Amino acid sequence: MKMKKFRYLDHTAILRLDGDACVGCGNCVTVCPHRVFALEGKKARIVDPDGCMECGGCAKNCPVGAIFVNPDDGCGCAAYIIQSWINRVTGLRLNLFSC
Amino acid sequence: MARVSSSLGWRDRLGTLRARIGVVRHRYRVNPGLYCLGNPTHESPVLVSANYKLSFDSLRGRLAGIDAFILVADTRGVNVWCAAGKGIFSADEVALLVERTALAERVSHRRLILPQLAAPGVAAHTLKKNCGFSAVFGPVRAADIKKFLAAGMKCDEAMRSVTFTLGERATLTPVEVYLALKPLFFAIIFLFVLAGIGADFFSFERGLARSVPAAVATAVGLFSGAVFTPVFLPWVPGRQFWLKGMEVGALAGAGFCYWHDGGMANIGLALWVAALCSYLAMNFTGATPFTSLSGVKKELPRGLACQIVLAAVGLGLWLAAPFIRG
């Protein structure tokens, strides 16, 4: 698989699946751009937790709310995070990095 | 209803180029609404897109010979994935547009094809509840849509996976350079003022003579961090981006010293090269399709601390050099 050579930090992404709540609809399997989930029998399972980039597509499309992904606002972008820190400290609403 | 073509003209290509460089960003939009492609009937598929013109063009440009409707959601000029991630591209937004364009009167089916990367913003079950149309997630890339339609709206694993090819990475580098140019221009002006400072307080000639290598070092750091590191990303060892950038920057800095001389001022500038390269590489996390927010938050404090210390020591050495030489 092509993305295997692009791995980010292991044991870092926040992704949880409540197996008891899962109804096995397979939406998470469909939408995940890193193929983190697999459907086994009538339940979804996380097969590659470190492949997760926390885009949140699975959680958004889970009809029973069985998936939890890091809910923090923003994207995985250094400049955006620095800007939100600056804005929190100064109380301003700057847009320095045009993202 | 507006009719659009699947072939892109020179204006579209020029627009794509300008957007890729970064000259136009959020202003590069199409009007939200329903568009006709080819000669769609009431049974033709409805493809949903964002109103960033680059998104819209990459969709219609791949649909030669297809009769379809394109429903362009108002994502404030932001691309599909980023708009979905920020919640602008949402089920509410799509449902609103379905009603406003009276889509139910134009098609007999009740199905919308969404880009897979709209999933972080658009909940399929909410969409169905809001407007009666069910959502089918199409492939990640517009290039696979014809294949998806031909296969009876099915995707294989490759069509569902994001990639980050050499070409895709290279395409992203011009805008990184462009956005860094403005702050770096001011940095060079600032360095020029500092460059004149010496034992005799200030000399314009010394300022000019010393700011040339400083500008060269800045350009080397910019290129190595915003172009070289992204393009060679999978081959630069390590996972953290600041570290990848530091490795490339250290090599580039060493090269800089080799081409000039290894005096104190140039060693200082080499440290500046490494710090700048590391920062720009870290900044590229925002453009990749695989870095998580948790991961970036983890590496950011370490990276930033190293970059600030290196830049400060480098600037200190460079400033101190004319005093020591006497």
C-alpha cells in the first residue's frame, strides 16, 4: 500500500470505537481515507490505529455515535496551532497565516 | 441553470496556476448552485462539490462524455477536505442548496454523490433527514469518478485511499514558498539594519556587504524547508517534521559554510538556515494528507523550542562577528 511509507507519530492519534454500540453499518470503513477500519462480522474494528490522521469522517458518519475522534477544533497544521496559541494569549482574532 | 463544459480553457488553467502559486486563494470561487454537464436527464447522477474553483474544475475536468448535474455547495471558497474539516461543508449546507435549487423537481431519484473527503463535515444520515436525499460517498479523487460510475457506484480500496505522490507533493510547494516570501522579505530588511552594526556603531557599506550572505542564507533555508524537504519527504529519516527539516537544514547550512567560508558570521547564518528549514518543514504538516492534530501538537513545542534557540544563537554569532574581528 502506497501510504505505508508515510507514517506519522505512533500511539498519538485519539481514536476510539465503542464495539458494543457499533451496529456494523460500515460507514466508517467507507469514508476512512487511510483504511483504518475493517468490518468483521457485524462489527467494525480498528485495524490500523496509527494510520489515523483524526480527520473525523468516521465519527461524523457513525449513525450511533460509537466513534470518538480528537474533537479539538483546527487542523493538523503547525501555523494554525501557533496562531490559535497567539490568539489565546493576546485575546486577538488574528489571521496571520491565511489558512 | 448554468451549463458547464468538461474541458478546461486557458483561463481555467491560468487560474489553476495562480491558485497553485498562492496569488489567489479564497477569492477563487464559483457561484454555489446547480450546474448542467452534458445533457443530463431526470435519471442522471448528481455530483456534489465545493465552490473553490480548483475543486470544481478538477471535478468537471474529469467528466468528459458524462451527463450529470453538479451541485456546488457554498464552502466560502475553501476546498472539499478543508471545508469539511472546518465544518463549513456540512449536511445543513448541502440540504439548503438542494431545496434552493429545487433539485427534487429536476431528478426522479433521491441520491447525491459526495466526494469521500467531504465525510468529516457531511453526515450522510443527517443529510437524508434534512432533505430526503441519501448520500453515496464517491472516490477520494475526481479522476476516479468515471470508473466509480461505470462500476455501479462502487469503489475499490485504492479509490478510497489518499495518496501523496511525488507529483502531489511538488504541486504543493509553490504556495509554501509564496506565503513565506512576505515575512522573509521583512526579515531581510531587518537583517540589513542589524548587519550595519559594528564597533563603529553603524556602517551602510558593512550593512550591504553583510546582508547579502544573510539574504542568500535565507533563500537557502526557504528552498530547503519549503521545497526540498516536502519533495523528498519519504526519504528524509524520522517521523517528526521539525526533525526532518532540521536534518535537511543542517546539511544545507553545512553546504552554505562550505561555499562561503567557515567564519563565525557564516556559522551563525548556517544555524539560521537550519532553524528556518526546520520551521518551514514543520509548517508543511498543514499540507499533508496524513498528519494528525494530536501529532502536530506533540511535536510543535519541541520543534519550536529548538528552532528559536538555534535562530537566536545563530543571530548572536552573526551579530558578534564584526566586533570580534575588530
